[in-house]
Amino acid sequence: MKLRKTGMEGQSFVFTPLGGGREIGANAWHIEWDGISFLIDCGMHPEHLSWFALPQLARITRLDFVIVTHAHSDHAGALPWLAKHFAVPVYMTSQTEKLLIPMMQDALKLQRRVFMIDRSGYSSVPELGTPPFSETDVQALISRIRPLDEGFCRNGLEVRPFSSGHILGAAGLVLEKNGRRVVFTSDISPQQRESAPQLALPEGPCDLVICEGTRGGESPQEPSREEEENRVLHILSRVTRNNVKVLFPSFVMERAQSVALLVMRARREGYIPKKTPLFMAGMADSMTQRHIEELDLQIDYEPITLHTWIPAMRGIKQAIIVAGSGMLNTGSGAARLAELLLADRRREHAVIFPGYCAPMSPGGRLLAREENANGHTCAWINEKIVRVQSREIHQAHLSSHASARELIAIIEALEAHAAILVHGDDQALGTLAEALKKSFGQDYPVASPANGESYSANGKAAKSLRPLPDTMEERLRRNPWDIQALKQTLEKTRGVQARNSDPLCARLQAVLHLLAKQALRDGRLTEVRAILRDAEGLLPKHTIFSLLDRADEIAECCPQNENA
């Protein structure tokens, strides 16, 4: 489709979201400008598993370079896969590089758990095949990192970064060529916070802005970050009077540091006793150290390790703990602590989610908790049914994304002749597009392309992209776990015996079993049942019945998970 009535009219410029179109996750935006083919970000989808979490990277036939705007996994998690297939420079700020390398090592650990690979490199379920990337691919990525801080120029395309105010090291981009100017906001925030460098928005005008829309659907009545911080302070003041523990399940970059700084403020201003200890666990600790070094933050806390934090917490009456993950993902430190704290009958400990929780995540289901038929409130946490003894479970939106009003003000300040909206769901982007037209006129050019949909300034397609693979063989090369492709390929195999002995059948069985177990671990019961219906005739009946029985048991105790 063609963008009309813009400053880019007639340019050989094609923009294609390969992920992060009308969604948040697996962000990967491809641009072809005068034959230069490059990618902005290359992330994994946080709500999908392994091969299912990748963007549409198999569409790329030629690539000149990659730019990484910041170190969040939904923007950078798939970089090792890309490094395996394209030996091109990967530009990022020096601060992003410092955050990214430990995150890549953590991603490898998670991948080994998913594929059940031991320290010797042996998988207990070899039928799953190989992971999307390896340690070798991570090292290849690291070797190709190039500095973005001062910008660069390639074939007449000038790239200049600016601080986007989102997290440490986060950069927006100014792209200039042929006298035309495109601003890519990346994840952006004008709010002044100690936990991230301040936004340094470039001056306008620009011919096109490509803008995030995460919070585009929020109403003007939504509380501000300052109001949410004050609400957290009052919650802390109330609950800490009772000598209890407060757990903040947090994303480890920016959010964990924001919480820690808020606790410092609570101490200074008398909301909590000055000697209330703050503990930071796991990656929250290591990432906080990097933020302290880069931003000269004053945070007084005690680090606790995976092996010691549970015994240590049992011996302490009052404490505030910050731990990942932000959505209580099964197996995380936050999930283990929540399981213990919420089941305590002696004290009413608190859990405060400082940001977004996917509705179907364990944290999202805890926030949506309901009484069961026996009059008890239970939650599925860390693969256990926990009888929740506390009413002090809260959510505060300490967002590091611009609000809808702030996004409109940013686009106005840039004097953008046209806008492309990304990084938001349909409702958010649609609402933001309507607000832009209301502010700038109904003829204001604004688009929100879906994944795989190209927007071209001259109506021509990008030469460095191909259609998504459509044959079963090509689909399986792109995603070895593609369930429909596996099924259709097996259907062509004649005879039940031949089909059952086909390695693809073993892979299909292993993938279905893994997906069902993973959905059950997270308490997504509707998904468990859908997968098991798909698995009829493929998985042993006793396996299916065992998983269904466990799902029914969870649903009986935790009715909020029935629709998850």
C-alpha cells in the first residue's frame, strides 16, 4: 500500500513490520531505502515459546545492517538467530551493549531449560530438535556489535541516535537521505526519571515519523506515573506497619530500578521506617548495579542470590524484595517468593506489580483472582495451588512509555508530515490514529501496518523481502515446530506404521507435549485443552488424561484460570 500526500512521496522507501506491527512483541521493522536493506530491532515475543516467538525474519533475502534501539528482549532477543544467517554489523549504544550481553546469556539458559539440555549439551528430548540459536551464534552477534552513540553513514543514508527516555541506553533514530527526514521514536517517554536518561527529542520538521503506540488506547483520565508512584508510597506506608514483607515482581531493566528508587524515597520521606531492608534478587541485582554505574544512582540495597534468598527471607520479619519476573513466570524468583508469602497464615504480606501483566500470565490471573465454590481464594503460582491469605495484592502502572497525550505532543513537536504507528495492539493504534486525525485534521496521513504488510512511498515492493514460505518444506525450515506443517506433511505419508515411525511424527508429539505442559505450568487452561484436542491420536491417552485431570483440578480451585 502507498502512503500519499507525505514528504516521502516518490522516494524509493518501503517500511515493513516483520513483527511489532499491530502487536507488542517480536519487534522487527524492515526498511528498504534506495536499495539499502536494514532492520530496526530484532526481538522475541515474550508470550510465545522458542521457535514460535521469532519475527518473520525468513522473509529477508538481503541485509546491510541492523540497528538495535534498546536491550529489552522483545526488541533484541532474536539477534543471535539473525547473526547465524546474516554476517552484518549490528549497531547499538554502548549502554545497550552492556545490558544486552548478560541478557543474551540469560536467554541461553532459558533456551536450555525449554529444550531440556544438560550441561554436557545432551537433550533429554532430542525429538524437539535444535534451539533457534546457540552459544556460537551469541558470540558471533557480540563480535558484530558496532557503536551507535555518534551515529553513522552508509551509502548516503545518515543515521543519528537520540535518547528516547525509555530505559538506559534506549535510542530513537533520525534517518536522513535525499534531503528527506524520517524519525523513528523507538519506545519513548518524556517523563523525567532517575532510572533512565531524559528524552532528547530532535527538532522538527520531519517528513515521516514511525511512532510507538503502546499506550495509545488509554483515556485521558488514566492516572499519571506520579499519581501511581504516590499510590504505591501509601500502600507501602500502610502495609509495612504490620511487620510484613512486600514483593515487587519486576522487569529487571528500568522497572526494578524505578521501584528501588521509589523505596529510597519512601525511606527519606517517612512512608516506611528508614531501616526497612531492600533486597534485590537475581538479574534485578546485576542490572541495578549497571544502572548505578552508568547513572550514578544512590540505591541502598542488599543483593540476594537464587540459592540463598528463600531461606534468608524466612528469617526476616520486615523486608521489601524486588525480583524478576514481572509477570510471575513459573520458575522465576518472584514466583517462588509469591508462593511462600501469599500462603502465610500468620501475616498478610503484600505483592505489588509495578507494571503491565499479560492477562493470561500467572501474575495476570492472580490479579483477576476469584473465590472458588468452597469460598476460598486460590491462585496457581509456580506450579502449585496456593490458598491466598492476603488481600494486599495490587497493580501500579509505572510505565516507561509515553501516554497517548504525550505521543500526540511528540508528533506535533516533530512537525511530522505523516505517521506510521507500530508497537501497539489494534485498539491502541486505532484510538491513537483517530486522536491524531482529530488533532491535525482528518486528511492527516496515518497508517498502522500489520505484520508483513508493506507501506511504500512510491507504491513499489521491497526487493530485499520475499513472501513468507508457503510450501510445507519451506515452512518447516522457517519453524521446525510449525504444527500445521508437521501434520500436513505427515498426512502424505502412507500407512499408520510408516507415519508413526517418521521422525516428524516424533517431533510433532514432542512439541505438542511440551506446549501442553508449558501452558499447564502457567495455568492457561483453555490453551491446555485446545492443545490436547489437537494431540488426540498423537499423544498417549494416559498422558492426555493426566494433563486434563490436572487442568480440572486447577480450574476447581482457581476459577479465574478457567478462561486463561
